[in-house]
Amino acid sequence: MKRNFFAVGMIAALVFGASGNLSGIDTSDTRMLSQPAASKTHVAFIYAEDLWVMNADGTDPRRLTVDEGIEGEPCFSPDGKLIAFSAQYDGNTDVFVIPVEGGVPVRLTWHPGADVARTFTPDGAKVVFASQRSTFTGRYAQLFTVGIEGGYPEQMQIPNAHYVSLSPDGKRMAYTPLPPAHAQWKNYRGGTVSTIWLFTQANRKAVIIDERFNGGGMIADYYIDLLQRPLQSYWNMRYGNDLKTPSASIQGPKVMIIDETAGSGGDMLPWMFRKFGVGTLVGKRTWGGLVGTLGFPELMDGGMVTAPNLAIWTEDGFVVENVGVAPDIEVEQWPADVLEGRDPQLEKAIEVALKELEKNPPAEPVRPPYPVKVRK
């Protein structure tokens, strides 16, 4: 790829040199810099598919990588001493780190799928990256962390994310669940930019899951696993507040909002929510399309036919299909309320969660006295 850039550059130079017409072009102004990242002292960027860095005032630009592979997605460690980036050095996209002063990049990930660097953890000990390594459909990415010296990656407690930014204390996360559409056309006025979500990882006593408009596509049982994580223990820290295990788990009330637009996997999630007694369902009955269409061959003319060939059953017989999942508390989403900026289903879910909190508040354990471990 970089040889192609060189060839294009040489052709352009020959063409412009032959024409002898460079009027209006500032040849000293380097173009096509992309993917900037900034620290207090430096700016990193990609130019001609190499990683570059310069001082924050724009002086002393220098190239950090010279490999033929493609580099991208640079990000600085909190102290500004390391740059994490993704590169295709062996035909695969993996995560690397390199000192801001330069050196040999250190490879951190080795999975055959693409791993894309996103940021560092607030303590600078790990790199956060996006990967589809654990997804069944490949339609989305998830977040993982890996130590700056390598090691086995650990998945973060969030179902799917593409871009991410962590708060300095590590308790909150801003992220986009899906990648941007990157669709552009004449007179485009926006609308395809991914919504930014906030994910709070700790210190919440209840949770509301908004499952409306869930078109399915997969069996999201991992949501149920995460919601049911029981409290294991607490950890007394020499410095700072005590921590609990599992971190970011919520043992208090749980409410799920459902509606008639949720189906297929959007039927399955509230069905599991009720089956395992996770919490209260609020809203409208889901549409009852929990079937699968799998494995139909293509026709000779390139067309296709489909028919359901996957149905769910339990010891109670066939379930959910054409029936849906009914709410525990039915709430209609009247257009007049929505036009006024209200969300009656969400309002009811909040009301239910608060009442449950008042009736059954989560226990607030008190740390016991320190044991005496010396002989008297």
C-alpha cells in the first residue's frame, strides 16, 4: 500500500513538473494528515499510513514507524509517555505500544481477528481496544483491556461498543455502541452519526434496561448473566475506598421496558428476564417473532426463499412465537404524551424501581474491625 502512495506521488510530481503550473499550490503545506491524538506535550497523527508525532506547538514532527504495514488509531497514555496504536504488520490488525520518544513497537494482541486501539485505562497500566473476537454474528465490537507489557486480554463489562472514552476515575464511560455509518452524499445534513451513550460502572443501587425497538439477531443471554451477578466480597484498600467483587455489579431492583416493536431476540431477552426472576417488565407485549430462518440455499437465478426453520420450546411446550412476552405492568405510549416530550413507559419504570428500592433497599455492609495479628 505504501509503495502505491510512493508511485502516486511520483506520478503527480511528473505530471505537475511537466505542466510547469504550480500556481496557487502551497508545496510547503503537508496535506492528508489524519487521526490526531493529543497529550499535554505532544500530538500524534497518521500520515501516509505511518505514525508520526510532534510537539504540542507543532514543532519537531518526526516519524515513529517505518514498516510497510498500515498504522492507525493512535492514543496517548495518561502520562503522555506511551502511544498505543493499531497496525497491520503481519497481515492482521493488532494493538501495539511505542514510547513517544520512539523505539521498537511492542505487540500486545495476537488474535486472528482485528483489534483496534481505543484508549488507556486511567492508571495507564492497560490499553483498551475494540474487537469482534467474542461476537457470534460479527455485527458489532466489544471492548477489551490488555496490559502495556502484554498478557491475556480481559473483556470489559459492556455488551458492545466501538469508540470509547473513560473518565479519569474510571467509573464512567462515554461510548458509541456501533460504528459510524460514514455515509455522505450531496446536500447531506447529518443523521448518520452514532449516538454517544454513557455507561456508569459503579455505585448504582438499581438498574432499568430499555429493551424497546430490539430487533434481535442473537440470544443475548450474557445480559442476564451480568444482571444476576451476586455479591461475592469486599476488598479493603490500603489507600482509597473499599471495592466490591464483582465490580460494577448491581444487586438492587431491576426493571426492563418492553414494547410491541421488540421481537425475535427482542422477545427472548424479556422472556429470560422473567424466567429467571430478574425483575419487573414494564410496557407493552412484545410482537412474538421468536423464530429463526437459517440455511436456505441460493436459487439458480440468484434469488432466495426463506421460511422459519427454528422454533423455541421448553418443558411447557412451544413458547413465545405468535404470543410474545407480556409485561407485568402494561403502559401505553400514547402519541400525545410522546409529542409533549414525555416517556410514560420510562416514567413508570423509574417509579417501580424507586418503590422497590424503598421497600427492599440493598444492604450497606459495614467493614469489620481490623483483626489483631500480633501476639500480646
